[in-house]
Amino acid sequence: MGLAVIVLAAGKGKRMRSEIPKVMHLLAGKPIISHVIGLAQNLSESAPIVVTGYRGGDIRASFHTENITWVDQKERLGTGHAVAQALKHISKEDTVVVLYGDVPLLRSETLMQMVSSLGLSELSFMTSKVADPGGYGRILRDSEGHFYGIVEDQDATGEQLAISEINTGIVVASGSALARTIPLLAADNCQQEYYLTDCVKLAHELNIPVGTYELIDATEAFGVNDQAQRSQAERTYQRRYAGTLMSLGTTISDPDRIDVRGAIRCGSNVSIDVNTVFEGDVTLGDNVKIGPNCSISNSIIGKGSEVLASCVINDSKIGEDVKVGPFAHLRPGAKLENTVKVGNFVEIKNSTLGSGSKAGHLSYVGDSEVGKNANLGAGTITCNYDGANKNKTVIGDDAFIGSGSMLVAPVNIGENATIAAGTTVTEDVAKGHLAIRRVEQESRSGWRRPKKK
């Protein structure tokens, strides 16, 4: 006996107005269905059984490294028919959870509570009471409150449409109950489909105990059917994530203006301003401050460091007490050691800046190794690309690079060397030397600027 999880993901999702399968549209930076598959993997050690149909090959290709049992629903004839395709992978002794690839906000704790509450029932449907039940199947109860059926929205009478308790679609059942009821389903409804919900009526006829589990937070069962609903799910996800961060002590200026498309680990006293996007794995040390309008992905930022407004940081490592920005761009491979300062419109790629070094303004540092306490003046450019190959620039400790200098790689600038402003360096500069290369300045009298004709 084990816990088997079925994920239904065969539909196209016509209301998305896209050729991309609905479940492959993005939520928090990854396909909607990946959230559901992750949930299934948290619930059970057994491989989730994912039922695909429309462009199933594209879905499978996105998860080729995952331990997943794939099932193809060649004819898409309803939820009951979809579950029927998966039954051959399920034992009668299993407890089965049926999830939907377009319902990404469920929590694993909620589902485990539902599984635990199954009790004597062999078939349980998750329900919820909502203010606007339109579009959902209604839960039918007798005068004593006993659950006896579900009617789909399009098949309901006027009286039934007034019912506020709805079917979320999530099912927990014994493998035996599904094996006995699924083969008996009929498509005698408006849609001419085999409804999973009809198993309730069949279970009563077969004396199989049925029950319900009421979901208190209805947003967990929110399904995505169009782009507006995808956007709603996105904001719900982000508010939830922000709430978790704040509960752990992180200061977030506005939880409605943060996007996490991966995972953040925050130390104590971390502060995050508005409109910042985090992607992949990001670590923020103690007392880190992130300014507004930043994009940070797959990076580590050490304690006491500050990222000012409108910076882009990708695949980089920032040490302690570093100041970055505003408007700085750290590209993959950037490494800033402790107390470095990188100012506005500075771009750093695949380079290390030693502790205490500064690049204050309007500079490009690529494929370089910069020592400690070096100063790169405004407009310093490491010319690392010769049109075919990338070449390295090495700048020693305490070097001073004057404004507007061009360092043509490969080149080595020695410790405590000085490069005069406006110099183009094409040869190594020895320790402690001054390098200067400028054309002689001319001054011509009587010269006039060209004028527009």
C-alpha cells in the first residue's frame, strides 16, 4: 500500500489564446504544471503519474530528467476518462490523490490533512465555499447534510446554481474505489464526457463510503484557465512568498511589488524595496539592503552589502560591506570581494575585484583580475575582445587607472602603477610606474564649426 498521485494535464486551454499548452505557461518563472509536479513529489516517493494529451511531447521534453510516469490520453473525453488511462499504474491497495496541472497553489500540508482525514471514506472530494461559484460543480447534500453528489455548472438547475459549496476537483480515494467506479462511468451529459465527479453517485450505488474535505482557503484550489487568471495566481503566489519572508523577519516595502521566480534565503535584518525580481537561487546575508527596481538571479550577496536602485545582477558573488549601483550591471562570473564599490553604469563580467577596490562610474570590466584597493576611474574600459578571442587584463593592488583609459588585453598593470587619464595601454606597465600615452594637443585659431545647410 502506498500513496499514488495522478496529475491531469491533457487539455489545450483554449481560453489562453495560445498554441502553448495551458499548463506550460509560466507562474513564478516556471511552468504552471511544474508547481503541481513538485507538490506531487513532496507528497509521495512514488513517481507522479502525469496524464497528457495536447502537445504532450512538449510537456514531457521539459521534464525529461524527472522521475515521472507519463500517460497519453489520446482522446480527451473528460476527467473520468483521464483517470481511467492512469489506473493501470495504480494498485487497488494504494491511496490515490488526483491533482490538476492547472491548479498550482495547493499546499502539501493541506493535501496531507485531506489524506489523513479520509477515515472510513474510500472516496473524498475537496470542497470549498465561495462567494461566486460560477463555473464550478456544485456539492449536493440531503436535508441532513449528507453528501450524495456533484452537478457540473452547465448541467445544474436554477436551484442548484445557487449552492455556494463547490467542487475544487481534488480527489483522494482508495485504488479499489476508483477501480470499481471508473469503468462504470457514462457520458450522458451536456459535454458528452466521462466526469470523475459521477463516481460519487456510483459509489453510493455500490455502497462505497464517500465524504468531503472542506478547504478553508479557497485560493489554494484556484485554477488557471485564461491569462487573467494566470495573473491572479501569480499575485497570490507572490503575496504568499512575501508573507513567508516577512514572517522570518525580512522587511519588504510592498508585498504586492516583489517577484520571486525561484528561492531566496535571507539573513537577519534584510530589506527589500519595491519592484525587485529574484530568479533562481539567491542568498542575501545579514543586513543586506536591496534598492528598488533591481533584477537579481542566481547570486550571493554578503552581509552588510547594499544594492542601490535599478541594478541587474546575474550569476555573481558579492562579498561583505559592498556597495553596488545605482544602475550597475554584474554579469555572470562577476566576483566582488569585501568593501568593493561599483557605481553607476558600471558593467562587470567574468571578473574579480579585490577587497577595497572601486569602479565608480561608466566603466566596463571584462575577463579581468583586479587586485586590492585599486581605483578604476570613470570611463575605464578593459578591451577584452579582439574580434575572435577573449583576453585577460590583470590589475595589481593599489593601482590607479585614470579616467577614460583603454586597457587593451592581454595586459598586466603592476602593483601601485598609475595610468594617466586618457591613456590607451597596449603593453604591460611595471610595478610603481606611470604610463601615459596621448597625442600632442593642438590649438588652432580662426577655426569655425560646420553649420547645417
